[in-house]
Amino acid sequence: MFATVTIQTYNHAKTLAKTLESLRTLRCPIGIDYEILIVNNYSTDDTADVIRRYARILAPRLRTVFESRQGLSHARNRALKEAKGEIVCFTDDDVKVDPGWLEAVSAAFIKYSAAVVGGRSYLIYPTPTGRPVWLPAKMETLLSRLDYGDKVLVNTDKDLFGLNFSVLKEIALEIGGLNTSFGRIGRSLLCGEEKDLLDRIRNAGGIAVYEPNAVVGHIVPPERLKKRWFFRRIYGGAISSERLLIAHGDTPKHLGNILLHAARCCGSVGKSMFRKDTTAQELFRKQYFAADSLGRLVETIRYTLKRNTRRIQL
């Protein structure tokens, strides 16, 4: 079996170097060989220099391609097209890969006849204090922390995150790869592309496996520990969730109901900030629901306007 470990990168030269450094300790499983494929998604920082440096260090495994169409889904589709491996192992340009990661992933594919394998991800905070006091532990998933426990979950219906997401190349290409209307583009924080791909693979009969021994650490930059970033992340996630519902043939809730819900959520935040009678974590929970409701409201308005325009044209 041959695997392609692939990283899609855009202007993250510093963390990309840390990711590639971690790959130096990656163990090669018995009976498995692998390559490292970097997709440079039109980076304008020092990414090219980092890639050239590690091309020598990780030779002959490492190679790179340039993808001019901006967007994570475009870059991941380019990786699927260019990959030489039967298994395509996606990770991000801001992670540290555990030395046994590829061993665990490849073993899960073989043992469980998997079509998709995802694993555990922990957070590497920039300061010893770690998680901000206002951030509830359960909401660390917004920073891509994932941990479903120590047991393998075969044919799981749980989400698997893109920073630790491996797929059979043939199946991914057969169902059309990643939907480019989802996923991050530049500084936007839209998401949902791997969930959409995962849902389509499951619908096609593919088995999804959570393998807890496939571990990566996600490097959290200081700017992602500010509430402003979280609100953008929550807002973008809500838009993506609504788009996923629409893409799967579901109709959004009535616009009036969503508008009323958003008004109530925002009102609750306003009252709490004025009265100063809630804990920091409880306030953040309320702000979470407010940002989520606003994202869903905006996407529902967009959908309603688009639908009405089609009716007028007809």
C-alpha cells in the first residue's frame, strides 16, 4: 500500500515549518510506503522558501505543486488529483503530527476496510495558561480539538476533522471530490467541506472510522484566542451549516422564526452585558448562540432572495 500525506498551505510559513519538522519523525509502517505532497495555494509569504528547505531535508519523499485557485477545497481537490497514494492523508499547515500517526491510520484502513479514517487532535496553546478562562472546555472544538475517547469507532456517524482526515483516493474522486462552495478562502472562516465529503462517502456505502491512536496536535496562534476571532469562526460555521442543509435538499427554517431567534439571542447578550450578572463562560455561551443565529439568518436571507429571484424569472 502507498499513502500520500498531504498539506494544503496558504501564508503559514512559520507553522508549516513546524509541521514539516514533525514529519521528520514519522514512522513508516511495515508494508506501507508514503510520499509527502504540499499544495501551495498561492502563498505570498516565505512558504516557497520553507518548502525548498524541507524538500532537501525530507528528500526523496517530499514534492510540491502550486494551486492558483484560492480556497482550501480547491487545494484539497488538487491534492486528490496529484496524489500517487491509494490513501490520501490530509493534515494542515499548523499541526504537529505524532510519529505513530501514519501507522495507526494505515492499520485502520486495512483492519476495518475503511473508506475514511479520522483521529484525535489536541491543542497546543501559545502560553502556559492554555485555554482562556471565558472559553468552556466543550467549545475547544472551535479550535479543532477532537477526542471521542480511547476506543475505535467503526462505521461512526460522528464528525471527523480535516486536520486529521484520511480517505481512499478512488472513492473520493468517484463522488466528485470536495465541494468548492464550502471551505475557507483566504481569510474567510467558512467550513463544512470535509463534513460534506464525509456524508457523501457514507451515503455511497463507505465506512468511516475514528482511530484514537491517529494523533495530531493543532498549533493555536495567539490571534485565535481573541473573542473577535471566535465570533467570526462561529458566524462562518453557521453559514456553512445552513449551506450544507440546502445542499442536502433540506429547506431552511422560516425566515421570521430565525429572525425572532436571532433577536432573542442578541437581546440576551445585551442584557447580560448591561447587568453584569453572568460568569465569563456563560456570557460567551450566549455570545456563541448570538453569532450562530446571525450567521444562519444571513444565509437564510440569501437563500430566500435567491429563491424568490428564480420564481420571478420563471
